[in-house]
Amino acid sequence: MSKRIAGPEIERLIQLLAKVPGLGPRSARRAALHLIKKKEQLLGPLTEAMGEALEKVRVCSTCGNVDTSDPCTICNDPRRDPSTLIVVEDVSDLWALERASAMNVRYHVLGGTLSPLDGIGPDQLNIRSLVDRVAAGGVKEVILAVNATVEGQTTAHYLTDQLSGLDVKVTRLAHGVPVGGELDYLDEGTLTAALKSRTAF
Amino acid sequence: MSKRIAGPEIERLIQLLAKVPGLGPRSARRAALHLIKKKEQLLGPLTEAMGEALEKVRVCSTCGNVDTSDPCTICNDPRRDPSTLIVVEDVSDLWALERASAMNVRYHVLGGTLSPLDGIGPDQLNIRSLVDRVAAGGVKEVILAVNATVEGQTTAHYLTDQLSGLDVKVTRLAHGVPVGGELDYLDEGTLTAALKSRTAF
């Protein structure tokens, strides 16, 4: 705002809300006003929930997931098959795979991809802990569920290398046509991969 | 999420974030993860700012604006002309007019529009306080800056009625072509109004 029309506390709230992904400067103003108007129903409970997250959320020392307990809920769940690990770049990928609930297994969160230009080498990612976890035994398969980007694939190759001496099967996600996808809109790389990996009907 | 993959605190944070305007269930997850990852830079300061807003923000007893002081920063500002009041439906309209910084005057926030079907009559809005404010003297003009909707215009007519006995000029915003607007995209009502209120070139 061009001139002072409210106390600095409201300005600051708007500025900080604008940094939340999904909110811009305009929607941050709308959000701030909504929060202020719904003090009891929303601002209070949300402040409390954020305070709790601030205090309790930590990174799981086993898999790199974020949770309010360490080891996290997933590493602690005895009903999950410990012999398969899905390696993901980020916690958001773990959440996405869990929403699909395709497999009842455990995870390992790398915390990014190898990117020498940005100064991210193997030591900046949770790679050592993955190799240690597999070397400790009990893991039969490691599924590399990294993104299908250049960085993701580079990281996958590096991981395959690191795990090659150990008695473990390393697999990766299938490439192909997304379910519900139209061929016309797909790139050549995906179509080629989908043709190569064709299956019996 | 279909099964428990994190402590209830994270789920609750996501659920509450999803109620913030501008965020949906999907972007609330992204926002929660971002906040958790940026504990020091964002989650901490934002929690603090929200706590301060929760504690300090109140409704101005003079004009109905929200601020951390009562009377609010605008009502307290001695450089603003007290002889003109702009009547708005909502605080967001006040903020919008202030961003335009067209006039250095004071405001009166109604808190909505008359809507008998929703049970909103004159007593549910800050109308009594507006009439009292004008009756107390010193106000020469009341600008009705309500929305150009049916409810807004109904409210404007009611307000004109209530203020008719007092020695005050009641005006409303001009109808016309928005600056930068294309005639082709404008409705007939706006075009008719713009033609009627044409000015010398």
C-alpha cells in the first residue's frame, strides 16, 4: 500500500503470507483479511497448528521424511514391507506416492538431485544413509522413483552405481502414456518409450 | 490422504491451510510442506505475525475498519479531511480505494449490504453509526462507494433515505468505461451509463 493505512502488524502479516506458495501479493491481502475476520474459526486454530508444527515437526533420521515423530509414522509402521525401499527426491513425492497407495512399503527421501552447477553433490543428499540402510541387510529391492528429468536420471545412475556392490535389485518407474492421457498431446520421447515397453493385451 | 502417513499435527495444518482463500486442498499440502521446510525463514515469523494479529487486531469503533489500534490509523490521521466520508461495504473495498490513493479522506465500513433474504437488515450493518457520525456534524459529503450490484444499489438507496434529513451532500461513484477497457467487451448497461454521463472533450 502506498501510505500507512493500518498498523505495521497487518502489513507484516500480508508480506509473510505472500511468501506462501500459491499466494501472491494480491491473494495474500485477501487471505489476511479473511483470517482477521475469522479470528475464532480460522486465525486462532491455524496459528496454533503452525505453532505445533514449528515445535514438533522434525526430519526422520532413518528415511528423511518429515513428521512429528522420529522415526516417522511410516518407518514405525510394522505393517509395511521393509524389504522394498522407494527412493524419492522430495517429501512431496512421497506424499504423492502414498496418495496413490500402490505399495505398502518404506521410503528414502534424497532431499534433491545431484546438480554440480548448484553445488549439490552426493554429500548434500541422503545417499550415504541409503547405502548404509541397504548394506545393513533386509532390503531386497530399491525402486528409484526420481523425476524423469535430466537431474533425476543422473541421480538414478549415480545411485545404481553406489548400490551395485550390494545384494539388492534396483528398479525404476516405467515410462509410458499417463492413464487418461491423449497420444496427440504427448512428446516423442514418451511415445517412443511407451512403444518400446509395450505389453501383451 | 488415504492412510496415516504422518502425525495428526501435519494433517491438521493442511486441513486448516486449505480454508485460507486462494489455497485449495492441493496447494495447502504444498504450502504446508514449504512452511515445514522453511521453519526459521517463514513458519516461525508467520506464526508470530498471526499470533500478533490474533491478539491485537480489532474493529475500529468509529468507522468499522480493522486495525491494531482503535480508533484506526485512518481515523487517527490528522492529515485526512474529516469533512468527506467514503462509505464502503467491506474493508477490502477500503484497501482498494486506498491503493488508488485518489482521496485523502475518512471511511465508514458497512460490513455488508442489505439482504433481507439472508436476514441482513439495517441493524446488522453499521448504518446507525454512520447516521450518528454525520448527525454529529463536520461531515459535508458522503460518497457511497458500494458495489454496482443490486444489493449494493439497494443499500445505497436506503442510506440516501436515512441521510436525507441531515445537512450533507450524498454522492455516488460514476458509472462508465473502465480505464483501459474495450467497448466491445462491456455490457449494455455500462455503455448506456457511459453515454449518458458523457463529458466535454
